[in-house]
Amino acid sequence: MKKASLRLMELSADEKARQLYEARLKEQRDSYAREKGAIFKIAKNFLGMGMSVADVSTGTGLTHEEVEYVQNADF
């Protein structure tokens, strides 16, 4: 933990390193959002085919709550 804390302090002190770190984090978040959006579209298609929430949850790895959200969302 101490080593990670020291590394964070180093990155914070170095503006270029901090910007690179933030850019990497943004790319990871954007990639996750794109992936999640694609899974939501697949879940919406499954629901449109008449699959149950439980089956869509199992097939996509989404939680029941996420599948219910997709079921009620307009996208």
C-alpha cells in the first residue's frame, strides 16, 4: 500500500505522467461503456425474441436488474 501511495504521489507531481495516466483511465472507461452498450443491445434483442429476464441474464452475464432496466429503456 505504501508503495502504491508513493507511486501516486510521483505521478501527481509529474504533469506529463499524470496526463498519460488520465488518458489511459479515460480509454478504459470508454471501452467499458462501449462494451456494456453492446451487451445491452444484445439483451434488448433477446428480450424482443421473447426470452425471459432470467435467460437473458444468464446469456449475457447482466444482472436481473440490468436486464429489467434494458427491458424498460427506450434505445
